[in-house]
Amino acid sequence: MIDNNNTDHIMDNTRTTDEFFQHTVAAEVSCVGVALHTGDMVNMTIRPAAANSGIVFVRKDVEANNLVAARYDAVVETTLGTTISNKYGVTVSTIEHVMAALWGAGIDNARVELDGAEVPIMDGSSEPFIFLLDCAGRVQQRATRRVIEILREVSVEEGKSRATISPADGFVLDVEIAFNHPMIATQHATYDFSDTSFKQALSRARTFGFARDVEKMRSMGLALGGSLHNAVVLGEDDILNEGGLRYADEFVRHKALDCVGDYFLAVGHLQGRVSAHKPGHGINNKLLRAVFSDPANYRIVGEEEVSNTHTHVRREEAAQYAAA
């Protein structure tokens, strides 16, 4: 973290008084890395954004109509990552790790500029993005934070996956995974973020996959940038990465990390308890769509309504980026 009299420190989602207000990054910060699925090198810059604008991705390699709002109802693909699109068909994929980092760092509003269609995978976790946000610093804005309070239980199923959200005082994740592999088997963990730091508990957990699936994925045009440098890779009965695991239960922690990123697409901070059995990007999005399908399921607490600005992106900002 940096010391700057004009900014707040990154708070790791510890709920202090200023957490009732929205925040953006205090300065722009950039990185470059390979995209997991396309294999392309991508430059990414996170810039400050106005209050009530939310997280908006900007495709700098697209000349016009290049703004893509990070919303649950903009999700168009959930195979091995979360992909969002605007109404013009401009997409941004593999957004979940940077979305999780933005949530964990307490950033409500930001412009995430890319010169490609996919967020760089970095080391397969959220830690590099947390580092960038620590370097950028954080500034409080004159608007209250958008909190989505869950009022009643909502459940969805998809194949063998189940997800339920129910009322709670804060945001709690209860995650269980099960894989037919001796290094994973069944793992279960619960994270109450009223007293748990995303940075300490989840940010370093890396995405993972199986060596037996690599050729199949690449034949489908996926995981072209994947390697032992940006994923935990499992052989038949072992882990192929020389350094092993970062946590004994890194697999369930990474699934929880993905959940954090996907649920931040609620365009605000969920106040509820999510219980997920075999979670994935598809069922994460399905749960959000179920919640917002009925106004009786939730209420918005202490915010200026942001749906219009975030759905359509304010005209003057669109003009600014189109001219850039």
C-alpha cells in the first residue's frame, strides 16, 4: 500500500465508516500479460471513474461502441470464464479475477481499458490485480455505496450444481467442490467477509485445470495462453507445478474467488449468504438473474439509482472514449 494524503488505503473489505461510500482508484495503473484463452498479449489500464458509473470495460482496439458495462445481464458466455457483451456485440472475456480484485479492494467505480478482447490472466489469481490497486490507491466519492440486501431465499440448479442465496447481515460465501481427483476430492470452506480479508484469504488462489483436458481445450480454441505460470495443472495423481500449492485448499479458495468476481456483476455489494455446491460461472450468473427477476427478492439500500447510467453509460463519457 502507498501512503498518500489525498487517498485512502486499500481496506481489504474491512467495514469501516467510509465503506458506506463509493470509491474509485486514486490514479491510473497498468499491466500487460497473456490472455488465457486467446494467447494474445494484452495491455490493461485501470482508470478512475465518476460516482455511480460502476465498473466499465473499454475495448481500445475497437473504434466505436467500445464500452462494455460489467453487469450480470450483460453476461453472454460462461464456459471456462465469464464473458460480457454490449448491445453492439463487443465482448470482454475472463473478467472474473479482476472483478474479484476490484471488489476486494473496495473499488465501486473504474474504467478498465484493454487493447484486446480478454483480460490478461497474469498468474491465474487476483493477487497481481490487488497489487496494482494497492499501488493506485483509493479515493472516497460523494455517493453512498450500492448495497443489494437479500430479503428472501432464492435457489437455482444447473446439472449437479446448486446455489442458494439467503438473507444475512453481510456477505458470506459457503462453497463446496467435489472432483474425482486425489489432490482435490471434496473441499468445503466458508468466508464471512465482515471479518475475513479477501486479500489474505482468497486473492492468491490460482485457477486450475487437468493435463488430460489440455489438447481438447486447445482444439476448441481455448486455453491457448495457459501454462504452469498461470494455472495449477493436475496430472493423473499429482500437481505438475514445481512449487506446488499456495494453500492446502487452494482449489476451493479459487472457486470462492471466482464467485466473488461473478457476484460483483450485481452492480453493487450483495448483502446475503451464498451457499454453493459445485459452483461455476454459469450457475453464479443464473443465481443473480433469479434474484433480480423478482423485486420481492431484494432491496437497494442507501444509494442513488445507478441502473440508467450504468446500463447505457453516460453520453458524455461515451463521447469522451469514442474520441480518444
